[in-house]
Amino acid sequence: MFSGVKSRSPETHDPVCGMQLDEKKTTAKSEYNGTIYYFCSPSCKAAFDKEPSKYAQRSGPSDKPKEGSGHEHHH
């Protein structure tokens, strides 16, 4: 399913919440425009899958959603 698709670095950030994670330890992932994106939780994956173009541009911790975006985490 993900073969032949470019992957991000082993240590990456969830494009929805900005949380740093190890792609080898997470099972939540989606492919968009030839790149695999990794997520800290099923809810972040669901948000990405709903609007991938909104989140695909985000790549680092400084790209966290703005205050009041409605995205809350309970890890």
C-alpha cells in the first residue's frame, strides 16, 4: 500500500498537532501526494485525512495549529 512512496525522516512531527514522534513507533499514518505522514493518534490522522492539503504543508514543531483551532490532546 505504501511501497514506492517517499517517507519523511525517522524522527518527524505530526502535521496536525506538531508533536514529535518516531515513525518506527507509530501505527497511524496516511499517504498524500507521494509522502507518508505519521500521527500521534487516530484523531490526528482523521483530521489529516479530512483535509490533507491543509496539513501537508506543516513539517515541524513551529507549525502547530494556532491557538483556538479546536485541537486538543490528552496523551
